Amino acid sequence: MPRRRAGQARPLADLLAELGERSDMRYGRRRLDTTQAIEGALQAVLGKNAAARCQPAGYIGTTAILACRSNASAQIVAMHLPQIMDDVRRRVDHADVQELRLTVVPDYWTDS
């Protein structure tokens, strides 16, 4: 059985505050905020059904990669990229993402 650490138990709020000060945690939080902003912008600009066919799949530097289910979905999103980027910039105050890049990945989704 592993040994217990010595010392007093610390309040969870203090531990979370310490984690919030770490630079890697702040960066992760910014990426999460950006991802949520992209998802929200897709729904706001394209509508719920069209946005369900394309979702954030990753980041390369300041470029967000959007995985689309089909070529048709990617073309629909491509026509609206300026509006989507404007909506993302309105939703988040930091400029982590400068560009959206589309890729078609039909295997990314599981059919249910």
C-alpha cells in the first residue's frame, strides 16, 4: 500500500487557484475557450444541423483544423469562413486562432 503524504489537508479552492496560475493550465483553458467559441460560431452561422457535420479537430499554431464529414459539408463551411471567424473573434477576447482550415474525415464520426 502506498504511503500517505505527511502534512495538513489543503482546501480544494487553494489547489485549484494554484493550478490556474500555471502557464500550461492557462494555455489549455484558452484553447478550450477557443474551441467552444468555434463550436458556437458554427451553430450560429450555419445552424445546428449543418454545424453537426463539422467540428474542431485540433490546432496547428494559430490555425484551427475543422474536420468535416463530407466534401459537401466542407464546401458549405468554406463559403461561410469569414462570418465564422468574425463570430469567433466576438466570442473570445484573445486571438489564438487566426485561420480555420478544413479537412474531410468521414471516419471521424461514428454512425449511430
